[in-house]
Amino acid sequence: MDPYSNTLYMLDEDYFDHEDLMIEAMAVHRQQRATLGASSSRRPNSQPCMFIRRNPLEGHERLWKDYFVQPPIYPPNVFRRRFRMNRDLFLRIHFAVVTHDDYFIQKRDASGRLGLSSLQKMTATIRMLAYGVTADLMDEYVRIGESTARLSMKKFVKAIVSIFGGEYLRSPTSNDIARLLEVGQRRGFPGMLGSIDCMHWK
């Protein structure tokens, strides 16, 4: 459907009191239709990009006051529930990731304005991993665009594998398996590894 087909009818009736104004409105309408026709070769039903003017500092300040200032608005038990880890572990990972990849360091854009902070990028990533939500959902609270949130996720995962892969993401040794089975047995969960889809471990 032509989005400009109702343009003339949406104007105030007083607008048409003068014939010259009506002619001008019709000329604008024809120009809009011509522009739409020229751009229709992109792809059917495509929408023009929507520019949203965000304030990244606003998102950072809210995040800082909610969880990282002393005392924070939300206590440690809420942090753990929402981030799926305690704040000390979050900050340890944050420091390692920022040190490893300068993508997470806050920078200024061409106009000199500060961009997203490392806390915003990492919070968006952790929330997506913790809740299994889409990148777009992070925008309202963290003030981070969908594409930036996805890029932050990719950079974060690569950094984690590079930094912690050798220690935490390796295949378990025989000693690791024996220790985990013993802990599970002691806590009343015999054969625990099999119950979490680790049947391929001998």
C-alpha cells in the first residue's frame, strides 16, 4: 500500500482555502510518490532505517547507580539473580575482557561525545546469555543498539574463549571426572555427569 496515498486527506481542511497551497501540496505529494518509486528497487516491503538518538551516558549512569556504586540501589542477592553470578566474579571477568580487547574500552566518537562504556557492553551480553533474550531488548535499559549488542556478544565470547578457555573450557581429565562424581555422590546425586548430558565422558 502506498504510504503517501492519504497524505492530502490528513491535512487540515483550512489548508485548502487557498488554491495555490493546494497545488503546492499536490506537487509535494507527486514528489513523494516519485521518491518512493525510485527507492522501491531495494526490496519489497522494506522499511527505511530508523535513527534513534540515544544517550549512552544516561544508560551508563543508571547501570552504575543500580549495581556498582556503593551502596547500590539493588543489593547483592538481586545482582546475582539478574546476572547469574556475583558482582566480584562479574568485575573479574569485566577486567579480563577489557584488558584483552580494547573494543570494550569507552571511546569518543568523531564529534567528541563519549560512547558506550564497557559495563554497558558487557551487561547487555551477560543479560542476553542469562535470559536468552534478543539483542533489541537491551536497548531500553542499557541504551545500546541491536547491532552493537550483537557485536558485543561476539567480541565477548571470543575474549572469554581466548582468556579462560585453557582453564575452564577444556575437556575434563580423569581426575576432574572422579572428583565431580565423588562430589555428586556425596550430595545425593549419583551418576550426576550422566544426568547433564555428559554421557560421552568415559
